[in-house]
Amino acid sequence: MKPVRFMASAEAELLAGIAFYSEQADNLGSRFYQAVFTAVSILNQFPDAGYQLPANFRRVIVKTFPYSVIYKEYPGEIVIFAVAHHRQQPGYWQQP
């Protein structure tokens, strides 16, 4: 398995999601965090399993939440570019 690195913007999205769900119900923020990291664990074990997106990005859906983890595999690491809500504009993580 390769090391996984979150881009700062992806980490901010993760933290925003945790904060949002924590306000909705007890332990929901924690459940969101666990669901995201389950998706990250899967993509780390099986990097080619994610749905292929343009520009060599891949997507793994976060179970029970309307989010996907957007990533790219590089020779020495896997980089998470977004923890994207499904209502976000597709491909926004590619914008400068």
C-alpha cells in the first residue's frame, strides 16, 4: 500500500463535513469521518477500483453519505483531491 496524502482543500472539505454532521445529530460527524476513511482504506488497497474520471482522477463513493473521495494514484503515493458532496459541480477540484 502507498501512503495517502490529502490536499489542503480535501482536508478542509472533510472537516466541514464532520462539523456539519456533528451539528445534525450525536455521533453523526464521527460516522461521516469513519465512512470517509473506510472509502480511503478501500482505495488504498485497490487503487484501480475507483470509477475512472477525466484526467486520470478516480472516484470512490462514501457509503451512507452523499459524498465521494476524488483521488489520483502516483508512483509513490495516492493523493486525495476532494471529499466532494454529490451536489457540487463535477470537476470543481480541477479548477485553479
